[in-house]
Amino acid sequence: MSKATVSGTQPAPGKTAKTHHGIDHSIDLGHGNSPAAWTCVIVMLVGALIASIAFVIANSPIFWAGIGVMFVGLLAGYIMRKAGYGVGGSKIKNTGH
């Protein structure tokens, strides 16, 4: 066994400090802070709430309606992103705050 100490603060030889396992961490991803992402998440949360309540009261049609609302939220987010309301989209100026 080696007696060398391991330091997590020093970059590996040949790599820069912002690269870890070949991934550049200096790029700002935006974390989904956009109208498309917020719409998608809120609609899907409403669908999950509907499905959860229906599951507890054992009502299958309402449960599947809640699942359908979740798919509508997913579709709405996708359509809004393609329309330019996603992160870095043409319709919004996303400053990250």
C-alpha cells in the first residue's frame, strides 16, 4: 500500500481545475430556470396530486386522468422549449436569476 496522501483539491496531471472525469464544469447549465421548465413541473405536480388522491380513494378513472395530466405537462414543457421558452431560448432573456 502506498503512503502517499490523496488530495481532492489538486487537479490530476494534465487536467485543468474545472474538468473532472472529462466533464467541463465551467459551463453554466441554467438548471432549468425557464418558463418551459416551470410549466412542465407545475402541471406534472398537479397531475401527481390528482393521481395520488385517486389512488388513496381507489378511483381508477381519476387515477389514470392524473397520469394523463402528467403526460400533458411533459408535452407542454417540450412544446414550450421548442417554441423558444426553454433555457437559452429565443423568446426569453435568461439571466439565471
